[in-house]
Amino acid sequence: MTHLKSNKSSRELTKKRNISLRELSRLSDVRHAALSELANGKRENINFSHIERVAEALEIQDIREIIDLVEVDE
């Protein structure tokens, strides 16, 4: 089965761009709590629309900067 897996935490992405999680939340219209859970590894499910909004907010053209498709055995 193929799953989406975050390959960079939202903290890495915000640090690289010198913005806070709150600012990313505001720019992407993704709840701060969801971004915080991703940043802290507490969220396993990644909503693809959130990834799209984060990529747009951070002007990321290659979504692989944020996620990878990985094969997992269940």
C-alpha cells in the first residue's frame, strides 16, 4: 500500500523561511493545532489539501519538498 509521508517537519519548513507555525497557519488556512501535531510527529494522517495549502503559502513548486510517497507493509 502506498501512503503519503511527511519528509520535512513543518518546523523545518517554517525555520527555513523564517516564519512561525502561527504565521504558516494564517497563510495556509490550516489549523495551528494540525501544523503543531505534524511538527511534533503526533499526527500520522496527512490531509492532502493541507499539504497543497502549505505548499502554496510557502511558494513551494515541488511538493516533494514536503512529502514523499512511500510503500508500507500492513
